[in-house]
Amino acid sequence: MSLTLPDADRRLAVPLRLDVERWATFRIRKKVLAVVHTVTSARRLLEAVRLLEGDPRIQVVFTMAVDVFNDGVDTFLENTRALVVPWTQAVHTRFDLALAASYGGLHELHVPVIVLPHGASYNKRVSVPRDHRERSLAVREVYGLGRQWLVRDGVVVPSAIVLAHEEDRERLGRECPEALPVAEVVGDPCYDRVAASLPSRALYREALRAGPRQDLVLVCSTWGPDSLLGQQWDLLERLAAELPREEFRIVVMLHSHVWNAHSEWHIRSAFARLSRSGVSVVGQHAEWCGAVVAADYLVSDHGSVSLYGAMTGARILTAGSPDTELDPGSPMAELRSLAPRIRTDRPLRRQLRQSSAAYRSNQYARVAARLSSEPGRFARRMRALLYRRLHLRPPAAPLAPERAGLPVTVRFDEPEGAGS
């Protein structure tokens, strides 16, 4: 006798069907939903999802939640070769656990959700309405730690909030004390990868074509009008014009929101002339940790990359808007109080050299120590959390941080779409 199913279930992917045992090859015991909002959050999600590798009992399914920076997510997910379901289906399908690295729409899911940070620490304060009916009544909350993102209808939405540092737990207690019971301090995967990559610095420099007599200047921009790119495009032109090519190698690294909001074609077009002046651009899909390790100087705005640069000994100079809405108690606020700000009315080469003379390694080490209170232990602790929530025994194989892959730069002599 054949099993009769509703039409909706007939269209489901095999692992999500009620009669999964009839069709599936693997004996799936648990189903995990990875909720992707942006390419940036997708990359952070993969740090957790990969900890389930080697366990055929667990089926991971991806979905895309609505976000203003959804552009690029479809392509990213297609390249993962994973099983992807529409959001409208995901919210009505039973899963055992969900993972996210952003917040939009999570209250619509009927499944325990683990939320990870999608950058280094929590640095921005954002004005949010105290009462949606009265927009003039607003409070400033730390993005990712405030009630605006964690509480819905008086209930804490995540079943677990992943934090990198015990200090983040203290800050969560001030911003949203009702969420403290679900806080889990597990460390930071990017911190661990940068630390594991430091011994391979020469390989990353070679990949970025920095000569033995050249200092590598890594220019990093986050997204938006307050970013380095949004505020100081002419700084890139001046760096290319003023820094002797026999002494300096200039490499630019852009936040994925810049690529996906404006398109690869626009980025190639914007940087075409600078590329002829010797400026390289790290590809949008390339690993970025190796570029940070390779840098002698890091010119950056308020993006997370500069915080990881505090680990490497790079001389950091700040750019972009000086009035960015930073939480005064955040690691980024401390870093920007230490690092000299680029002055557009002074020679740039001299400013770089002066930053070397003024550099105090202990001050930057203090900032770096605020990024993770579990150095080298993210993979082990995060996997333990996942399996505990799935009620499964984790694999016995040990986990250790892996060094970053080699950074890849854009080939401007290739036609658009030929790859990075």
C-alpha cells in the first residue's frame, strides 16, 4: 500500500519529507537550518556549520531571510552546493535546530535558534524607537546586544546567543539582562584563524606579490557613507601617487556589502585606473585573514578587519568618518583612540613611518585580547554547543584551528565574470 501525502509534501526536498526514510540514502537523525541574511553572515555561519562535517546523521539545509543586503546570497549559496529551501517553506518546516548570524525574521521560525555574531565583538550603537508608535522616543542600543534584536513580544528569541568574550557577556547583561541565561561564550573563529596563520606570513605576502623590500599597505573599507570608501576615495588615489612602488605594495580589501550592493562590474570599473598604478584588490570571495597577517600597515575605518589587525603587529591608521556611532566601551572605540588618524593635509609616506615610531605593541595587544577569551578553542566549544543542543554524541576527532587559505586578488586583465 502506497503512502498518500499532501501535494505540498510531495514537493519537499527528500530530507524534509514526512516519508524521508523511503527515499533517503543516509539515515538522517537531525535537521539543521542555516539562516543566511547576507554574504557576510553566511561566511560566519559556515564557521559553525563546518563543525558538523563528517557526521552523516545531520542534514544541513540553508535558507535566505529577507535583508537589504540579500544581493549575492543566491550565488554564494549556489556555490556551496548545499540544499537550499525558500524562506516561506523554512518557516513552516520542522527542524531540530537553526543557526543564524543576523536577526531579521528569526521570530518566525518554530525551532530553537543559535545566533552568532557576524563580526569582531559588538561595536556600534544604533538609535531604535522605544515605542513604535512614537518615533521621537528613541534609545541607543549596542547592535546585536540590545532588546531590539533579541526580544520579541517580551520573549528572548534565540535559544542560545554565542559570544566571543566574557566581556561581551557583561555587556549583554547591561543591554538585555533577560538574555543572559542563554549566553554562551565560545570564542571567535576569525581570531583563531588569524593566530594560526601568523607563522605563514611569508606565504601570504608572496600571494599578494609583496617584494622582500616592500612594505605591504592593506587598505580596508567597510560599507556605507561613513566608510573609508564612502568618505575618502581620494585617499586611495593619493596613496597610489605618493608611495614609491619600490618601497610599498598597496592592496585594497572591501566589505562584501560593497561588492554585492554595487556589483563586481562597478568595482572593476572604479578600480581600473588605480590598478594600472599598482593597486591590487582582494577578490570578493577570497579569504581575508591571510591579507591581514601579511600587512605591515593597515589603513582602515570602523570595520572589524582592523580589530583583527591588532593581533598581527601591523601599524594601524584610521580613516573614514570620525563620528561613527561607536559604543564608547567597545574594542573598536579603544582601537580608534590608540591608532593615529590619517591626515589628508600631510604627506602620507611620512605618516606611515611616524605610525611605526609611535607604535606600542602592549596597547594593541590589550585590544586584541578583548576579541576572544577562549583563544584557539572556538571550534571545540562551538561543536560541543551544537551537539548538546542536538542531543547527539559529538565525534571523538579533535579539532584545531586551521590557517587561512592564500588571498587572491582581482585580475583586471580578465573580462568581467572570469573569476578572481
